[in-house]
Amino acid sequence: MRRVTVYSKPDCHLCQQAIGRLQALSTELSFELTELDITLDEALHRAYFERIPVIALDGEELFDYFVDERILRARLSAGAQPRPEGGSCPEHPLESRR
């Protein structure tokens, strides 16, 4: 199953909007939704604190701030994509547990 990860932080209205939209789409588009709180990890905080939410599909960053539903649908319908070499998102131990 494809994985959409949202890098977010508490009290972020854009994060909550993105997560709400993705939750609504997850059943229809069959993807697993994971939320990572950047305030719990210094490396994530440094990488993302000025541009959250960041939305990634299978480890590849797709969007900052807002979800583009048209692009997300197209990327999900394109089939499984291999994770880019080295990935574009910092490795994080919480991702491997989800």
C-alpha cells in the first residue's frame, strides 16, 4: 500500500487542513496516512519548521503547505513508484514503525 506522510506540528491550521483532506481521500484512493510531529525530532524540526505541512508520497516530497488533489490522484494512479535513492525526506525511526 502506498504511504502518504504529513510532516506537521501541533497548533498548525494548515497542517490540520491538509490532514483532514488526506483522511477524506485515504479510503477512496487506498493509501496509508502517517503524521509525523516535527517538534519531537530535532532533525525534522530543522528540515521542515518553516514550510509545514510537507506532504510526501512513499518518501518523495510532493507538496508544501497545501495538498494538490489533482496531482496526488495522478501520482497514486500511476502505480507504485520506487523510493528515490537516498530519499528526499530525512530518515526517521517513526516512519519504519508505521
